[in-house]
Amino acid sequence: MARNFRELRARMSADAKASSEAEHRSLLDEMSLHELRKARELTQTKIAGDLHMGQGDISKLERRTDMYVSTLASYLQAIGADLEIRAVFPDGRAVRIKQFSE
């Protein structure tokens, strides 16, 4: 028998709820390009039109593990985001790299 999520959540312990919330935040903080586009409720066809590319090219771009910074920046602008590159050091200090900014 299917159960209502709210009902199940109400029965969770405080620790389980905290763990669930932490996992949820973690998933939102890290996404692939494909997941990011879908979260923004955009289609590959829409992005392809904005970038003057074919839908298949967008599909390939979303699966790449290596690309030009300018290509990534253009894709992100098409979904409404700006690219920011940071260097993060072991002591936790982060420095924004401005070389790739317009």
C-alpha cells in the first residue's frame, strides 16, 4: 500500500530528518549540466536555439567531461547563469579567478 510522504516524514527521527536535509542540500549544490538544465525546466531544443546549435550538439555538450571555458560559459548563460571559476585551497580559502571573466 502506498504511503503519503508527509506521513512517512512525520515518523522520522530528528537525526534522520537532519540527515535527509543534509543530503538534499548536497544534491542541490552539485549537478551535471544535464541535471542543471532540467532543474531550470529547459529543453535541449531551447538551449540549442539560443546557442545557434542543433539539439544533438547540446546533448553531446552535456555529456562532455572536457570543454573550453568559453563553451561552458555560453551554455550557462543560455540557462540563465554566469560561470565563476575559483581556486580552493586546503585551508578553505577560495580565490575567484578573474582571467576568464568578460
